[in-house]
Amino acid sequence: MSSERWDFDALRAGGAVALVFAVPFSLAARWAADSKDDSALALWLSLGAIVGFVLGAGCAAWVQRRELPLSHGLATAIGTYVLAQAVFIIIRLARGNDVNWFAALFNLSVVAGAGLIGGVLGQRLRSRGFRPSGMESS
């Protein structure tokens, strides 16, 4: 990764937001899906996780200083998902559980879409003149 292309502070900020909002919803959705009686709850919690990735991506797209909001939104959502999913997969493998690789890859495509939506939202905030504090003059 070229340091001229990426605003690592923005990626970290967006990743932190995504982790705080998306991962708890994702864990709760997995728990609800495993209980078999709460499939509707699992769906709603999964949607909450997607919203968390949109928020994180939007945050990164909004605060980045490279004028690449879509790239930062996508990189934040995908990177955060891959890191969190890697931890979940390692834990499942260490416990001797099966890993549903198809679901992990399918969810990656959903998260990429969430990153794109977040990037567009962050771009719209910037284009309408809304800037994070400290960036009003840039």
C-alpha cells in the first residue's frame, strides 16, 4: 500500500467504528442463529452488523484527507471484516468446529457493498460541506 494513497488515521478510525458496532451484532446474530428458534432475531442482528460496517466505512470516507472516499470506505469495511473473520475462523478451528467458507466469502461480498454505501455517504457529507472538526478549512 502506498502511503500517498491511504490515510491510515481515517482507516483506523473507520475500522474502530466498524468493530464497535458490527462485531457485537455479528456475534449476537451467530448466537441467535445457533439457537434455531430465533431466526428472525438473527436476521435483524445481521442487518445491524451490516449497518455497523456502513457506519465504519462512512466514517473513514468522511475523515480521510486524500479525496478518495470510496476507496477508504471499501478498504475499511473489507479490511475490518477480514481481520475479524480471521479471528473467528481461528477460534472455530482451534475448538475443532467446522468453518463455513462459502458463508464467509458470501458475507464478504455483502460487507463490500456496505463499504461502498458507507463510502458514498461519506463522500456526500464531504461534498455538502460537512467536515470533521479540525478539517473545516481543507
